[in-house]
Amino acid sequence: MKQALRTWWVGIFLTLRSLTRGNIGTTVMTIFLMAMIFVNLIFLSSIINGLVETANRQVINGLTGEILVEAPSGETYISQAAEVEKQLRLVHNVQQVSPRVNFSAELEYNNEQGSYRGVAIHPSKESEVTVLAQNVVEGRFLRPDDTNAIVLGVQIAGGEGVMMEVYSLKGAQVGDTVTMRYTNGLEKKYEVVGIVNMNFVQADNQFFISQEEYYSLFPQLKDQVSEFAIKLTQGTSLQPVVDDMKNLDFSLNVRTWKDTAGLVKSFTSSFDIVNFIVSISAIIVAGITIFIIMYVDVVNRRRQIGILRAIGIAESSIAISYVLRALLYAFIGIVIGMYLFTFVVTPTFVRMPLQLPVGDVSVVIDNSIMYIRALALLLVSFLGAYIPIQRALRMHIIDAIWGE
């Protein structure tokens, strides 16, 4: 026991002497490199996490709500819509319900035309479930009594910088008139009262009219809707609510936003795989980098190590001193890296997010992931120091001293 304590104390002493008598510039640069390695370990993962979170949030806030209730299998519409809506609102943890009627129509503006997805909504109810009304960049959102008004997604309106400009109306603006041709041949002109830009292609490639207008044109569909978008109270688990809705006496098709995400779900799953691969690669690169740093240090101090062994310092004490120094470099680098990421990187991306087709993407990292990366860096630091020093200690003392 006394021998083990003595070994550790000698190792700690050698570590402190190495730090206090070593080159301060080299020490600072090594710690700074560790900090950059740690930031690199979490940066790309945080970008991917931010991308996935943004895509998920856009699906919920711009397309489906948290739960989407659709017509029974084999049917186009949900009958007795008012009664169904009433029953849905009574389900525990349901906060808001927005009825919708989906349809396709052809829009024409200045000899530009295209077929697009339309949604007839109750504007005030829709605004309680999604954030479409909050993302009107020109004009205003619909009012419940609007009958000759239309709100276009920015990908339909078109204009400078629009991703799907080739398929758009090439610059329709608020105040312009567009001609709509319904699938039954009915044709009517509408005034563009607003343009919505969610920065999400799927949400921005649709247009909206009021249900008041739609039912006036198709009175036979009164009290029928295509779907209900549901918003739940914050923190509610989805599956129990889905089960309660399925137990209602309407044979409804009830799905969570994850079930309806489709394309978004596929690419977020792909990004999860990429995130895992990148994380493993970053850890391996970090381990190799640390190994090189410590290997060069051991080679340069090989004669000193031989002298320490010659005067009776235990090899285990020498090994402990190098491992402790590497772990100390890594620990201080991790602390600095966490500080840089939290107070420099994150605020920068909040102010200037990446503008991608799924929306404005910032960095997102869980504390648990950050701690796991920190432990991984400490582990590879240990191995990066332990392997070179063990190889050096296997050399004959004379060879180490004379550098042969």
C-alpha cells in the first residue's frame, strides 16, 4: 500500500515539475488543440441534431400538427365533421383542433400556370395549431369570412431566391389576381392577400382559402373535412392520445406527426446514421492526434526518461506522470471547449442560422451527448499517452540515455 502511494505521489510530482518547468507556449498550444478537438467532436453532431430538430419542428408547426386525424380507410372525407371535432376536443390533453379540406387546383397568373395542393381552412382554428399565420411575409393571413381571397406559399408565388421558381407563378404578389380552376371545371378569380414563407419547401408549396369560400362553391361537402390537425398540451405523450382517438366511434385514421413525416423522416434517419459515423470518425481522429502529440513529446524526452529510470524512479511513476499530464491537458481543453461552444458558437448560430430547405438551422446538443464526447476524449487521451510511454519504457536504459 505504501509503495503504491509512493508511486502515485512521485508520478504526481513529476507531472507538476513537467508543467511548471516545461515550455509554457507548448503547454498552451496543446491545451488549445485539445479544446478545438473537443469542439470538433460536438460541432458537426450539433449541426445534424439542429437539422433534424428543425425538420421535425417544421413538420409539426407547418404541416400536420402533433397528431393528424384522417378519413377512414377507403373514404375521402370525414363525415359529421362538427361532431367529430367536438369529440376530439374532449380527448384528454388535446389543446386545439383545426379542420381542413384538401384539394388540388390549377392556378394561373400572367400566363404562368401550375397544379398545386390547396387547403381550405378555418383561419382562426388553423392559427391555434400551426404557425402559418405567424410566417406571413407579405400581406395578411386569411380571415374566416374571406370569400375571394387566397394566401399563397412562397414556392407557389415565386420570385427572386425561390427554390422552386421554375414551377412557380413567377412573382405573384399581394394584390394580384390569380385564376383558380378546380378539378370539376369550375373557374374563379381570387385576390392574393398574403404570402407565407415557412422556409420549408413542403409547407411553402401549398395555398390556402377559407372554408367559408370552399363550402359556398361545394355545398354538398358541408360538414365534411379531409383531416383534423391536432395540437396537444406541452409535454404530452403522443401514443396515449392516439389510442384514445382511435377508440372514438368514427373509425378514424389517427397518426402521429412522425408517421406522416414521410420524406422528412427518411432523411432525418439518414442523418442519424451520418451523425454516428462522423462521431466515431472524429473520436478516432482525436485519438490519433493526441497519440502523435504525446509520441513526439516522449521521443524528445527519451533521454530524460532514461535518466529518471537510472536514478531509481519507478517506471510506473514515469508512466503515471505522462498519463496524468495528458488527462490534465484534455480536461482543461474540454472545459475551454465547452465554454467556447456554449458562449461563442451557439450564440453565433442563433444570430446567423444556416438557411437550408428545411428552415433556419442552428446548433443543438444535449448535455448528455456533450458529456459522452468529453469522456471519449479523456479515454483517447489516456490511450494516446499510455501507448507511447509504455513503448519508451521498454527500451534499455543505456539506449534511452544515449538515444540509440
